[in-house]
Amino acid sequence: MELENKIAVVTGVSKGIGKATVEALLQAGTKVVGWGRTAPHGIISNDFLFVPCDVRKVNDVAKAINITTDKWGEKIDILINNAGLGYFNLMEEITLMQWDEMFDTNVKGTFLCCKVILPLMKKNKFGHIINISSIAGTQGIPEGTAYCATKFAVRGFSQSLFKEARPHNVKVSCVYPGSVKTEFFKNYPTITTNDDMMKPEDIASSLIHILQTPENILPVDLELRPMKTKM
């Protein structure tokens, strides 16, 4: 797909993978709408619109889609569900508040954004949705019972959704990044960030590659890992 002048919605854009993805899309000539609780610093472009939105809240998502379509119309070509967070601890130490926050953000947020944008893509018979899961959505990890559960849910959601969307010429891809050097690990006390981890820009470039695949190719799953493992 040619990305120039396409319309993209990206969630969770304040920093990390989300911000890097916005920057990569803008460089490719895409018009980008960022939905998030906090605006990214340093992105100044006439082709970027930030919309305050907590993806956990139905009313916020409803307002965000209205603002987006008022700005650039109802032809949304790309949705990247990046908003997410994780808390890590032994299962019995995870609080109900942490459990609910992870499921509301990682799973419900993905569902709500797809729910308002996929119908527009079906109507236009064109679009590409990318859901960001995690390596933790492919295998269990210690102290990750709750987080893994949310990312496995994103995986199952995506694999079902691609079969529903495919007949309407809408692609759905799910990406499973391994360790990325971001602030994500601040809630994971047994892991510290290091230079062998992937960078947000690495993930963003892979998302651009997925979006640029020819129309006859449907990239369903992409797993990304650092080349070097922590010894």
C-alpha cells in the first residue's frame, strides 16, 4: 500500500513505539491522528492531529472518532492499536485494580477502537488494522500471568478479526514485539532496560513494512525479537 496521503489513527502516542510510529508515518507522507491520554512532545506537523482519548472509555472513543472524521473524513485507512501497559508480580500479588487496568487498556481499548473504525473500513472496502500484542501473547512468563492473559486475548481477537475483515478487503495484522527499550519495564522490577533491546524506531519501521505490503498479501502475524539475548 502506498502510504502517502493515507489517513492513520494510532493509539498510545505519548512516547515509545506509539510516538516512533507516528513519526515514521509522517515521514512516509501519511496524515496521522494520535489518540491518547498524553500528547507526544516534539511532533509538529500540519499532518498530525492529537486527540485526547482514554481508550478504556466508550465516550472518549466515540468523541475521538467524531473529531477524527470531522477533520479528515470517514475514509480511515490505517488503525494501529498500540496503547497498552503492564504490571508484573506473582499472581497472588497482582491487585484487582492492576488486573482491571490492564484488561481495560490492552483488550477493551483495542476492541473499542476497532468497533468504531472497522465499519468505516468495511464501507470503503479498504483498510489495515495492526494490533500490538507482545511475545507475552505467545508464551507465558513468570510474574506475567495478568499481562500475558491480556496479550493472549489480543492475539485471539486479532486472529478472529482478520477472518471477519478479509472478505471486505480489510487487512488485520498482529505484531508480537520482544524486549523494546522503553519505559514499559518500569513496572517490571526484575528487568532493566539495556542497549541490546530493540528500539521503538525498529518496531515502527517493521510496522511501515507491513503497511506497505502489496494488496494481495495479508501479513497476519509478525514476531520481533532482539538478536542478542540477555545472559
